[in-house]
Amino acid sequence: MTRKRCVVGKISVAGTLPWLSGCSRAPSFNILGSFFPAWLFCIVLGITLAALSYWVFVRLRIEKEVKPSIVVYPCLAAFFAFTLWLILFR
């Protein structure tokens, strides 16, 4: 019971963090054409979404069909990071 409550608490905290950022655009600094910390946020979230997609593939038992996995998952992380960048910061 306590473990479930702890997991629910962590999920609720993680779910509310994006809403705490406010309504204005995130402050980012243009350093040689890269905008920090926006890119860092997108890369971390892209890697997280790629790991989540791996978990979904394992649950659906299609993970063995995804080949070569050493190429697919980094490409998924890059895809999620670039898509988040375009949606949130452009």
C-alpha cells in the first residue's frame, strides 16, 4: 500500500512539473546557434520517450522485431527530441 502511494505520488509530481513552467516561453540563450537549455530539455525528454517506447515494445512483445535495435532506439530518441523542439520552441 505504501509503495503504491509512493509511486502515485511520484507520477503526480512528474505530471505537474510541465504545468509549473508558466505561460511564457522558456528562457533560452542563443550560443553559436544552439538554444540552451531548451535543447537539453528536448534531448532528455527524447531519451525518456525512447525508453518508454522500448518498454511498450517489450509489453507488446514486438521488441525482437525491431532490428537493428542499436540504431533504432537512438533514432527514436533523436526523432522525439527534434519533434519536441519543433513543437515547443519554434
